[in-house]
Amino acid sequence: MRAQSLAAYLNRRYLLLMALLFLFAIAFMSLMNWSGMDDTTEYYMQYEAQVLSEFYPPYSSIDEFDLGKKEYYWGRKQLPRRYSELIKDQPAPVNQATLYITEQSYVYLLPYPLPDGDILFYVVHIFEQDTTFHPFAKNALIGGFSLSFILLLLLVFSINHRATTVLQSFAGWMKKVSDNSATGQSDIAAPSELRFGELIQASEHIQAWRQLVDSEQLRLKREQDFLASLSHELNTPLSVIRTAIALLKKQQTMSDKQRAIVDKIAKANDKMVSLSASLLQVWRRQPSHVAAEPLLVSELVSELIEHDLSHNEPLRFHIKIRNEKTIVADRTLLTLALSNLLRNACQYGENDIEVEIDVRCIRITNRCSQEVNEHTTDYGFGLGLYLVERLCEQQQWELVVQGQQGRFSVALNL
């Protein structure tokens, strides 16, 4: 069965409530009009008593302009027997309308004192029983309308409670999915209380999205495991190559040309070792447990340039120390980051490379062709800056890359 739309659910019920409230308002206004008849009747009776007693002399005949509904009498003696008996059983206060109920009608009787005070002028208004309500019926009807209004309010609260309960159930399910997604337990069935179409569709989309995210995370994990394994596996042949290069360098029979070739192979092997170590650090699942140590960045940069980058002709390195202090950091990770940044500058730089050191900030600036600048990516040039960015994320370092007008600079804030 197709689930009901939340919008349709609310619209239909609120339209029903509006119609009920409209009918309730009409009935209540009618009731107020009927219940106000006592007040309006007494007002008109007092008005008639004042006007007629001043216009007509006592005991004169008064023309009845509303025959059968209004009657006027001078003194108690002129009252018909039927009214005298009513007054006898229930005395009528002076200048106040009193309601008397008979079998056929409702009788309002008002004794009005004349100025001379000798007699009372009686004004009588008569209403058939089917034109008004019995006082008990009025009270019962008012109570019924009040009860109906309370029931309407309860209905509004009930609708609101049902809708909010469903939304709260959906929100709770979303929180469970969010809390358990990190542990790989995001496959949680949607609650059965989701009886509205919009929420059911949303839960289906969320479940499909979570499945897609889980599959993507699984794929990334496999890639990370592969790269980590690859980095480990590369260490063995690289160590063999390094040992072989060391043995070759001890040979005294090599010519200068052969020794230059071996040195070139050694430098390439060192670059592979550095790249392998960077990949291993980037993709490892645990943080590095190497203890931090006091370091001078200028000494570390000078060692890297002297041992790894001194062959890069015709590039020249200019180290500027503005304000240097000893910092505490992981030597291996900082060496990996600086090595990648310096190699990146050597690969794409032209002429001079500037290395500026200011306390915990290392800025490397080099000139490069406009064509290279136009092909920079979010990670800078090549793989070097990408690896440095991942290292910075792990170590909470800040990496700022800028490239404009033939100059490329990278700032590493430790």
C-alpha cells in the first residue's frame, strides 16, 4: 500500500479542523445571541416603561402596537389573574425584568415605579416557548460547545503529536545511522513508524547513499592496504639496490664515467626510498610513534641540500634565516616533508631557489615558466606536494601554496 504523504495528511486534517471551528464559531455566536436575549429584553422593557409612563397619564388606555407580545398595565389591580398568580408565587423586583415560565410561553414582567410613587407601571413581554431556550437548555448547550472546543483542541494536539512522533522517530534513526557509520554498522533498518511517503523515500535514499559510501570506503581501504603493502614490499629491493651501490662504490677499478653512473643510480635509489617512506606514512592506519626531538630547521635544510640536491645544476639555493629557534618535531616526518618540497622546487624551478626560515615557518620560492603555472593543480606540481599535504593533515601542520606571475611558493607552518 502506498504511504500517505505528510503534506496531504496535515492539509486534510487542518481543513477539517478549520471547517469544525467555523461551524463551532457560528453556533457559539448564535448561542451568545440567544443567551443575550434576557439583557436586551430588559433594556427595551425599561425603555418602554419610561417613555410610555411619561407620554400616557396613569390609568389611560395604551395602544398595543405589538399585540399578543407586549402588554402594559397600571398598578397591581389591572394585572390579569394569570400574571398576579405568577407574582404571588415569585415576587418581581421593582425596575427589573423577571422571567416566568408557563406551559405555553416565557413571560418577562417588569414593575416600573412612577414618579409620584403611588402605583407601579407593569410592562409585560411574552415569547412563545419555541422561540427561545430554557435556561437549563442554554447552560447545557454552552457546556456542549465548551466541550466541543476542548475536543477540537485535543484533536489538534493529537494530530501534531502523531506528526512530531514520526519526525522524532526519523531523526532518531538518522542519529543511529550517523553514530554507527564510523564503526561500519550503518546498515540499520528504518523504523516502522515512518508512515509518510516523504520520510519513507528519504530513508530509502539515505540507505542507498550509505551503501554507496560503504562501498567507496571499502574501495579506499583496499587501495590504502595495497599502497601500504606496496611501500613495504619496495623496501626490500631498495635495500638490496642500496647495498649493491655501496659495494660498487668501493670498487677501485671503476672509471670516472662509471662512478658518475653509479652516483646517479644512488641518487635515484635515495629518491625511491624517500618516496616509499612518504607513501608508507601517508597510508598507514596508525599515527607515527617516533619520539619528537629538538631540531634546527636550517640545519635540516642544509643537510638535505648538501646530500640530496647539490647535483641540481644550474640551480642555486639561497637560505635566509630571519628568526630561528629550536623546535620540537618528528625528524623523519619533517625530513620527508622538506625533501618533497625541495625536490619539487628543483624539478620545476628555474635559476635560484629561495628558502626562508622564520621561527616555525619555512617558505620555499622558485621561479618557473608561465606554462607550468597554468598547469598547476590543487596539489601543486607532481606527487610531492600531494604527499606533503597528507603529512600535514596527519601532523596538523599548515601548508599554503601560491603560484602567480612566474613565481611559485610553498609555506610550511609547523
